[in-house]
Amino acid sequence: MARSGRCRRPKQPALSELEALAIYLFSTAGDDEDELIAIATATFAVEQRCAQRFNKRYGRRGPYNQPKSEVFFRILLNESSDRVFKAWLR
């Protein structure tokens, strides 16, 4: 079977089971303790959703370092060959 160039990953559902549970707990909360459990569940669901956004292969990206970036691009533009330049900007 020939593979296409695209990566076929299973799509994430719009609403995960954990998020649905948090919504259900909020809607059925009867007292302050139930609301606290619902808030904790919703917080955990949001943290899990944010954790999925990061690229798992390379990890989290670091902060932007402007001087380091300027040096890199100056070397790339002025000192590297055309082949290296094209390879970086593909």
C-alpha cells in the first residue's frame, strides 16, 4: 500500500471525556463541595488540553532570543552557501 506524504493521525474529539465530565459535574453540583470537585476536574481537563498543543517530538519551545536569532540569520544570509540557505528555508 502506497503512503501519501501526509501524516494520518486520529483526530482529537472536540470535547474529551474529561471535559464532558467536568461539564456534567458543574451542572449537577448541589453544594460547595460538589462545585469544588467540578472546578478541580475542569482545571485538570484544561491542563491536559494545553499539554496536547505542544510538539511532543521536540518538547516545549524556549523563549525568543533576539540577539541569537539575528546572529543566526546574518550567518545564514551572508556566510552560508545557497544550498544551505535553501535547506533552512524549505
